[in-house]
Amino acid sequence: MSQHHAPDRFGVYIHIPFCHHRCDYCSFATWTDRHHVIDQYMNALVTDIRRNVAVGMSSVDTVFIGGGTPTLVPPEALMACLSELPLVPGAEVTVECNPDDVTDAMMATYFEGGVNRISMGVQSMTTHVLASLGRTHNPANVQRAVESVRGSGIPALNLDLIYGAVGETLDDWRYTVQQAVELSPTHVSAYGLTVEPGTPLALEPHRHPDDDDQADKYIIVDDILRSAGLANYEISNWAIPGFECRHNLLYWRQGDYTGFGCAAHSHADGRRWWNVRTPERYIEAVDTNSPTEASGETLDAVTRKREALELSLRTSDGVPVGALDPKTLEGLVEVVGERIVLTQRGRLLGNEVSLRLLP
């Protein structure tokens, strides 16, 4: 079976919609004032998962517990969700963590429950940049949190970084990336700050990121991570070979997955659907054994094929030779065997290149 298609892979996403504090750039379905429904919500997740398993859910190859802030809910409650899933041996199980919440006891509970990958929201290692993003954690907590992860025996660690906040100099960013590398992560995700409609950031144009600044910062992160042995395998993701995020690869290869929790998305054979948006509506749907789905769409074959190429172009797999004309994309793509892959400069202009995909 080629690495490009893994139809036997099946993923589960579990959405935890609670946060201590909402970051200024965040447009996700998260709430800071719903802590009183955490127990009901976690019980609803277990019930929903159990019902899906009862009607014959596929064996689960990857699990991603995201949010929101999964570390806000009792770790035992998260592990109760996990224990309901029919995991294949060696399944990848990731939990997103806020460094401030991480404790040795929490990581020990995760490890015992089958978690083998942690994704930590670091964003920046300089306090003034964190403040600019509306983040609350202290960079010193990141070091401590990483030590807790290591001490627990959990083998895979991703650090999430964000570049392009107002007031972040190139040196600030270089420092963040170097500090991240010193923590020896197995994986780093680095995203340019994007302005999402309806966020506090959207309302303050003077805080919007600058494209040229973000391009410079992309080259800095790519160069530092590559020299530290982390290979770029998707535009915004780098990993020590063998530690790529299998759950994300499932998304990028149009695999099937089921989302549990409010606002969670699912996909099966070209049909996508998403759940009701608020925790209360999700709890009510599960309690009354009603559908949790809010809406959905089915992609036609042409759209799906085009999307497959767009997604693959973003990865180090690239696209088949016939999908682009390299002569018109000098310096942006290179031909590697039977595939065309983006160069570093091409990755900066990935969206523009994907507009040139041949029909």
C-alpha cells in the first residue's frame, strides 16, 4: 500500500470546549463561562462514544483530543472517553495541553490511560509577545510542563508556536524557536497568526500581521528546525522522521474520522458533517438520544479530487507530475521522481501555487 492512501486508517476527534481565558485570535467553539457543565458534558461524550461503538465503529488508529483546553477537565474523565474506544494496537493518542495546567499526576494518568502524544500550546517564549496574543501562561511553565511529560513516559511531544503578533521582532521569534528546540520536541507546528472574523484581533487593524514579516519568520523557523533534525512534512509542521502526526496525515489524505463533542467535524467517504455548536445543545442531544449533527455536505468527485491535490501539495508528498506545470513555477516547485513538491519559497506561496493545479 502506498503512503499516499491509507483507507484502513480511521480517526477520532474529541472536542473539549472549555477554556480559562479566550485568546484574542481564537475563533474556535470554546467557552470560558461553562465550567458548571463540565461533568454533564464529559458524561455525554462517554454515552455518545458508547452508542457509536455499539453500532459498529471502525477500529481507531488515531485519536486527537483538542479544544478548547482539554487539561481543564479532570484527567480521569478524559481517560473514561478513551477507554470506550476500540483502539488498534499502537494507535496514536494525542491530547492538547496548556502548559500552566500540566502536573506530574495529570501526565501519569494520561500515560496510564493510553495517551502517547502531547501537543502543547506554547505560542511564544517571550512574555510581551504572549501578552500581545492575549495568552496568559508564563514561558517558565513550559519547561516545567515538558519535564512532566518526559517524566511520565509519554514519548511524543509537539510544541505549537505562532508567529506574526504585533511587536514580535525577528529576534523575538528566533529566540522562541531556539528555546523550543532546546526542549527537544519530536514535532513542532508553527502557524502564522491569522485574523479570524469576529475575534478581538479582527477589530484592531493595527495588530494585524504583516505578510513580509511572516515570510521572514517562516524562513527562520524552517531553517532552525531543519538544522535541528526536524523535517518539514506539511507547510506548517515539522517532525523528527517517524514522529509525524498520524492524525493530521489522516485529514490531509482525506481519511475517515468521527468527531465527538459540540462543533466537532466528521468525514466519511466524501460526506462531511458537524455537530451542534454549544455544549448545552450537545448534552441535550445526547441525553434525548437525538442526532448530534447540525449540518453536513457531500463533495462531488471532481471537488474531492481537487481537494486531495490541494491537501497533498501542502505536504512533502507533493502531487503527481501531471498536476502542475513546473516551467511556470520556477523556484516554487521541484520535481522529485514522479512527484512535484514545493520548495521553501513555494511553501510561502502555497495557496497561489495550488491555484495553478491543472483541472
